[in-house]
Amino acid sequence: MVNNSKPSRLEERLLREKKHARVIIATDERNWGWSTPAGQIRWQRRLDYLTQALNDRSGNVLEIGAGSGTFTADLAKAFQHLTAIDISEDLLAIAHSKAPSAKCLCMDAHHLEFQESSFDAIVGCSVLHHLDWSLAVKEFYNKLKPGGVIRFSEPNLLNPQIFLQKTIPSLKKKMGDSPDEYAFTAWEIRRVLKRAGFINITVLPYEFLHPSTPTAWIARVIELETWLSKTFIGQIGGSLLIEAYRA
């Protein structure tokens, strides 16, 4: 029997994300600027934040949106039992080549195929804004063990560049974004996390260091970041550090 039912909005979104994976592979993630001197500092900041989610290195950790393994290899070094998922088999193949000790699975983050209370920590970088985050964080809550933690680094919609990049289709395409990705504010994600049942929620805006910052300016920009973080302007930092616990 032929199934003529129309794909759901979520299914259509996942298909577009799979298609976008080819863009990521073709550009080798150059649009994210990880390879520049400032980009390497930004990368290390995120890795440090994610690996500090759990003191017990033998705990079970799930990485959401592994992509081509930008963080997977180093997460696998930090955690003995790392499972990494992505919706794209092509991206996962690259990630697994970088992190052979990690268990890499092609899976939809909205419908995690694990038993409840499976993980001590769930982490990811720049992935929530690709998802229906209301649906996804409920799933994360169910798969965490009681007392388990999530940690994510995500773009901050209050940041002027992020706002323009995520809301202007032509700019979004030029910057290498997928069609459906967006961003959120600190209070939006706090509300969604609280509704899902999370406690001890922390969402911290941070970072004014851009990947294109000239090497000679990096030290000064970092000094400026420290000062700005203590003012109201700190709320428009380019990223959000997100942490929350299962009750």
C-alpha cells in the first residue's frame, strides 16, 4: 500500500536539516570560524563548559547534534561513556572517524531511542536552536537520571548580529544557516526548561569575542568582555551558557 500521507511539520524540518548537512560538509564548518585564533579560543571555552558538566568521568553522557564531530573527539576523551547523536548519517560518519571510542547513532533529538533515566548528563553546542526546543527539552528531561544535568552553548537572540542573521532569510543563507534554525532569549529558554520540569536553571549571556577578531586585538577584547559582563550590555553577548538539572 502506498502511503500518501503528508509529512508532519517536524518531519519536513528534519528533512531540511539532513539536506543542510551537505552544506556543512561542503564548507568544512568554515562559516563558524573555529579555525581562526579567536575562533579557537571560542571553541575551547565551549569545550571546557561542556566537559565540566560532570565530575564523574565514568558517567553516561549524551551529546546532541554531534555534527561532524567538532567537539565529539574531545568529549570522548573527557568522558568514558559518550553517546553522540545526529540526524545526518553523513555527518555522523565523520564524527565517528574523529571519535572512534564514542557510540555514534543516527537519531532524532525530539524522539530519543533510549530508556528513561539513561544519562547523567546531556550536552551540546549550537544545536538547540535547530530543534523544536519545547519538544526536545522534555525529551532530555525524561532521559536524564534524577539529579542529571544538561549543558548547552547557544546563540543569543538579543545579540544584534545573531538577531539579523536568524531573521533575514538572505543573510541566514549567506551565513550558512539551515532554513529552520533560529535562536532564543535567556528568558525564553528558562521558561521552556521550567515548564519541562527542570530545576536550578542558569542561563548566562556571554561572549563578545568574534571569530574574525584580529590576533593583536584578542587580549583587549577579552578584557572588554570581562567589563561588559558586569553591565547591562552583557545581556547582548553573542552566546548563552545553559545549565539545568532534573529534579
